[in-house]
Amino acid sequence: MSRMYRVMAFWTGIFAVLFFVGEMYEVSLLFFANTAAFLGLGFMGLSERTYLYIFGAYLTLFMVGFSYYTIFLLEPSLG
């Protein structure tokens, strides 16, 4: 399971670099932070159950943050 966190760190790192090259600096910083967190967790050597609990908490926080952003902060527009 720790290898999957390193795989997620690799892919979030790729996306962070692509966002940075595309001059989307805020999103690239968010993905660089995700990369650092996944890489750190990938080398901790925790049990599989702990990794699953951490991933479930990560997904829950993402959905709460995304829902808050789309409901309260996003301004709808066309085009």
C-alpha cells in the first residue's frame, strides 16, 4: 500500500509541473503540497488499514472542500 502512495505522489508531481508550466500557480502549489504529503506517507511504512483510513480521510476532506468551493465561492458564468 505504501507503493501506491508513492505512485500517487508521482502523478500529483507530474500534474503540479504541468500546472506550473501552464502558469496556474495556485493549483500547482496545491498539487506540490499533495505530492509532498503522499511522498512522506509513502515512506512511513504504516499498516494497510492505517493507509486506508488516511486515504478515506483525504477523500472526505476533498469532498467537503470541493463542495464548499462550488456552493459558496464559484461564480457561475457562461463561456
